[in-house]
Amino acid sequence: MGEWHSIKSNSDINSLLEFYGGFHDSCIKEIRYTSGAWVDADMAMHMGEQEDWQVDIVFQRQWEPISIELRFTGMRKMNIAGWQRNYYCDIYDCYLAFHNDLITCLDEILIVWADNAGFESKNFSERCIIEEPGASFIIAKNLLWREI
């Protein structure tokens, strides 16, 4: 597996998008979510730190490089669109950007990934419970990626 690359700037975002063709004609193969919460032998619950809230996503496509993995740490919110009538799961392009206006009264910089370039982060909380076509998105504190 490849080494992890950190996304800290718009230049890093552009490098990832160039490396993986803007996620064009890719799909989500698998997702693993870890909250960082756990119960010890004395039945005490531990909540974990911000960085422990983690989502790993494997993407694949039909040309080289075939597979990459994104690791979001400090995950704040995610929505994964599942099966939808009359829609395929292929991703044509993606949205990837930093935001500092997503949490009321906080100026925290977060990164947003979504499965379409037209995604508008300001409207995601106003959507229907199930909307077709639905968007998959993740909002987190940090993002790493690697070729696998």
C-alpha cells in the first residue's frame, strides 16, 4: 500500500483530484466507521478524542490507479446514499473543499468531500430524509489519502 498523504491546503486538494481524475467514473467500494468510543472490563464507557472519530473509504475505478483510500479523522457528519431507483452508484466528479462556516458560532476549519461537484454544503441539513438522487458526503477535521 502507498504512503499516506495529508490534505492541508488547496494545493493538496488539487494534487489528489489530479491523481485520481477528479474521482470521475469511480465508485465507493467500502466504508469503515470508528467512533473511538468503547467499554472497558469494568463496564465504564470511554468516548474517545476528536481524532478517534474516523471514516475510511475505499474507492475503485476501471483504470490506473484503480484503488485509493480516504481517511477522514475528526469526523463531524456523514451521509451515505445507498441504492436509488434509476440511478447508478458511479461518481462522475466530486466536491472537495475547506470550510470555516459550517458550525454555528465556531470558526473551525473543516474539509468537505461529496460525490458530486455541484454539492452545496449550506443546504445539506434542509434535505428530505430520502431524496433521489441523494448525495454522499463527509465533513471532518482532517483528510488523508493513499493509493492501495
